[in-house]
Amino acid sequence: MGGTFDPVHLGHLIAAEEARWRLDLSRVLFVPAGQPWLKASRALSPAEDRRQMVRLAIAGRAGFELSAVEMDRPGPTYTVETVSRIQKELGPQAELFFILGCDSLQALPDWMAPEQLIAACKLVAVPRAHCPQPDVASLEAKIPGLSKSLISIPMPLIDISSTDIRRRVAAGESIKYLVPEAVERYIRERRLYIG
């Protein structure tokens, strides 16, 4: 499961757990983005802060692990390259699934080498509040073979977004029950997202 995780929140954890449970995955790797090329125009929190928030969020949760594969390399990061690196680390026998929100799935034609990505792993699409169901036929026309690689899983719709959490922190509003307590403490102690 990749993302900027700026910050990681309970919606991420719920999506990861639903995918792990429904697909009987041995583990879910949380892969915080280093320098995501699609978000180059937006200022991100320092990579180390985002890594630490993920570490705190998944601490003690069975089946969840942190992978710094994107953060440990310089330059822009691309999902297709990340999946390839993880496949090399785990070996050819490992079957990979990439968990992404329906909004990211809709943007997949704009990603680097989406055809290679769907050949390298299964895509696990999770619904998001305020995100319409993706038009799979339209996506298939742009990325032939996508539908064979796509698994859509149901999950509770949790209307939490990192954008809203950042806005709430900047406005002095509570983020309790939106992020794990340890992440809330970290944000407060490090004074993240404040002006």
C-alpha cells in the first residue's frame, strides 16, 4: 500500500486490514512515497516525519510492515519501479497486490507504465467516500488487460482524508479518532501542519 501518508490515518489502516483479511494476504507493506512525481507541485512533510508516523500507526499490528524502499532512493518515485524492487526483494514466488483508492485507480492512465504495473501485480481497489465507482470499461480501453488484474473489495466507507486532517490541524481543530493516538501525539509534538 503506497501513498504519501501525510499523515497516515485510520482510513488507511482500515483499507489495509480489509484487503489483508479479504484476500488472505500474509502481510501488507506500507510504502511511504519518497518524492511522488504526481504530487511534485505540493509541499510534503519531511520524509522522515511521514515514515515515523507510519511506523507509529502500524506498531504492534499483526500483518502490517513498513517498507522504506521509496524513501531510501533519491529522485522521483514511480509505483511500477517500486513494485519491481519489492518483487526482487521478496523473490519471484511472491504474489504482489497493490492497494489503492478508487481515485488513484481513475488516475492510473496518467501513471508511468501502467501496462507494466498491471503485469507485475494485482490491483486492489478500495472505495472512498465521495469517489464514484471507476468506469472499468473506460480504463480498460486506455490500459488493455486492466480488468484481469483488478480486484475490487468492499469496505466500510470512512470519510477521512489526509488533506482534511492537515486543514484541521492548521485550524486548531481536533483530529482525535481520525488518526491513531501515537500519530496524533507525533503531529502535536513536531508541530506538523501548523501554518
